Amino acid sequence: MVHGDHNKTKNNGGFALIIFGALLLFLAPNIYPNMPELGTISLVGGLIIGSIGFYLKFFRNREKQ
């Protein structure tokens, strides 16, 4: 029973945030090319959302050594 608990995945949504941030980063500026300020905001938003997801996925549960 303890071994089964050890192998459970930790679904914290980090991977979903990485995917959403990447989609926002690459697709949103191309959808509305006539509005460059919207493209800049989506670029920055995609970077922020992706970096939050990267932190949640890879660094949050890592023990300090």
C-alpha cells in the first residue's frame, strides 16, 4: 500500500499551464496582427503563465539539498 502511494502522480496543473502558456505565446500574436499591443501583452502573458507552470512542474516539490 505504501509503494502504491509513492508512485501516484502529483496532478498540480503545471503541465497544463506550460502548454497553455506556449499556445498563448505562439498563437495569440498571429490571431490579431493588426493590434500589436495585444500581441505584446499575449507574449508577456504566455511567458509568465509558462514560467509559473514550469515552476509548479519541476521545482515546487523538489527537496532542498
